[in-house]
Amino acid sequence: MTVQVNGQEITLPQAGVILQSIDRAKREEVYQKMSTRRLKDKDVLDDLFSKLIALRHQVAVNAGFKNFRDYQFKAYGRFDYTPQDCFNFHESIESEVVPLLNEFAKERKAKLKVGELRPWDKAVDPEGREALKAFQDGSDLTEKSIECFRRLDPFLGQCLSIMKAMGHLDLESRKGKAPGG
């Protein structure tokens, strides 16, 4: 997926970086473009997801299970916690973590001095500082990663250097490429 920003077609991961901008209007503009683009595929993705759920359920039933969750618990060899433990964990998150996140959101809203905290306000530095840029591009990322790994363990740095030399790294974001390396 791509969007047009400043007359340039960029990928959603590239656009996502702009959500760290201190210019709130720019963040909102980019967020709205990203959301609009994602919504273009909503029906197709919803249909695919619905088909996937039905197929997974049928796989579970064919294997003698009541539902896909129980099937996956068995497939993953989970023996140290149960589905009920998961539900209990969800409740704990709701009662203990969500209130903390709400408090952090209130603090962010106050620091940003906005009337309402919006989705495009979540990645920007609340102190108003420009976003840090750890690397310039894929080549810079590769070189810095090699050096970092070399310092941790020379063998790891060598492995990454070999991967680079063999052309096994593709770190640039571009149209038609899935996000990531």
C-alpha cells in the first residue's frame, strides 16, 4: 500500500515515520491518507479473514476439536496454561494495565497541549522534540548493524557482513515489497 505525500508516492511504513513529526497538521494529514488507503482494501480483507476463520474452524472440527483455539493449544503443545488462564490474563490487563495506559494518555495530552488526544498524536515526542533518526537508509542501517553485532560478538558481525556481501539483505521500503527486511 502506498500514499501520496508532498507529491511523492511512499509506502505506509515510510508514511508512518511522518507520524513522529512535531507538525500536528502534517501528522493528521498523513494519518488520514494512511487510514483511507487501508479502508480501500477493507472489504476484501474482511472476506479473506471470514474465510480463514471458517477454514480454521473446519480443520479443528475435522481433527475432533470443538474449536480452533482448542486445536491450536494441542498443536502448540501448551500444557503450562489453559484457555481460562488466558481469559484471566485478559481481565488482569483490563483492570491493571488499561488504567495505567489511560493515565499515560492524559499526561501525553497535557504535554502536547491538545484538547483531544487523537491517533496521530501517539508517535510524536510529547516534549516537542524532533524524532531521532538512527539511520539514513538501508545501507546505513546495515553498516551500523554490522558494527553493533561485531562489538557484541565478532562472529555475528562477520555473519551479517557475509549476508550483505551475498546480497541477502533488502532493507529499503518500496512499493510492492512487504514491510521489513
